[in-house]
Amino acid sequence: MQMAGSDAMRGISQSHMAPIGGILYGTVNLFDSTTITTWAEPSGYFALEAAGVVETIVEVGEVYGWMTAALRSSPTEKITTITTITPILEISAETNGKSFQAYFGQKQLDGSLRSVGQCWQDLFWNPVVVSGFPVRRRQPRQEPGLECSVGMLTALLRTRNLAVFCDNVFIKGFCTMLVPTKYSNGTVHWHVLFNEDGSRIPLQTPAFMMLSETSTSENTRLCPTSVQPVTS
């Protein structure tokens, strides 16, 4: 789904640069001659059309379903609530299967009842998680958590650089801090420290010092070449 996904996003971005009669259009031709056309109307209506190889069209539909689910706003304002959304695509019988309608099943989870590997929730405000799609298999000894790049983590904390304190590497924002706790199979595991009241988080917090002491051995020291950290 990665290739079709990047091409679909390219078509969407192009649709904002080709206005025709007040409607924004964009067209992308894929490697197998499948054509993706997107358009957005001033009213906010957005549509995507794919014509070509059946297998690719199915993949484009999956991308569209995921994208429209991931970009939806959470239906609740509760900070600790996680909303899982599952897109359901139904084929239209009126058009002989040439169009489909997307529906979304929602389920709200209480984020305050957390298990191991869910401290990443403190990085977001009532996040929306898309379910029903396969994810990359974790390697042995990789713990549960949110997998993302170092660049994404620094962006979430609104900082630009990794920092070093007491021979430990960490990522620090204003009220949030990420401390590495484990390194295995090319992956750094981080733990999120967060001040719920929004106040500045100092380096001398007991939790930070305790995590720093447990992560200074050679087996858990941060590897500078790792680019796929997992928050735990």
C-alpha cells in the first residue's frame, strides 16, 4: 500500500495547485497506467477517482479509507480518551460497482486505564487511531508502543535537537521529555515523562534520574545511528 499511498497523496497535493472553475483538480499516473484523479470543491467536498488495474484500484481504495479515517477529528474533548476508527467501504450497486461510500465505526477507550507501552498517549490530545489495517511485524525483544522517527518525536515535543545530560541522551520539550530505556535490533525504546498541569518539566525529576540510572549500561545506551525509536 506504500506506493499507491504516496502517489495518492501526491495527487491530493497537486489538486490544490490546479484550480478549474473554482474546483481544484489533480491527476497522477501510476506505474501500471492506473490513473488517480482527485478534486475538491469550494464547499469542502472532496472526491477521488481511480481507473485502471483492479488490484491497484483496490489498494487506492484502502489508502482513501485510511486517509479519511486518520484525518477525522476526535468526537470527544476528553484529554485521556482514545478514539479508534475503522473505515468501512461499501460498493454502490446503483453504479454497477463503479463507486463506493465510506462509513466509519468508532469506539472510545479510556486512556487513563493504561497498560505497558501506552505512555505515548501523553504526546497527543484525545488522539484518533485507525484500526483494521495491518502493521509491520515487530522484531524479537521489541516492546509494545508507538513506532515513529526521531524527527517526528522532536516535532511533537517542539524541539529540534537531542540533548545530553549526565551522559544520557534524551529529547526534551517544555512539559514533556523522552528518556531512552532500551536499545535492541536497531530500535530505541523511549519512556514519556509529562507534567499534566502543563508546567515546565525539569531535568532533576526523580523519574528522569531513575530512568537514567537504568539506561546507562552498554546494552541500553542510545545508538546514534538508530532512526526508529519506539515509545513505551
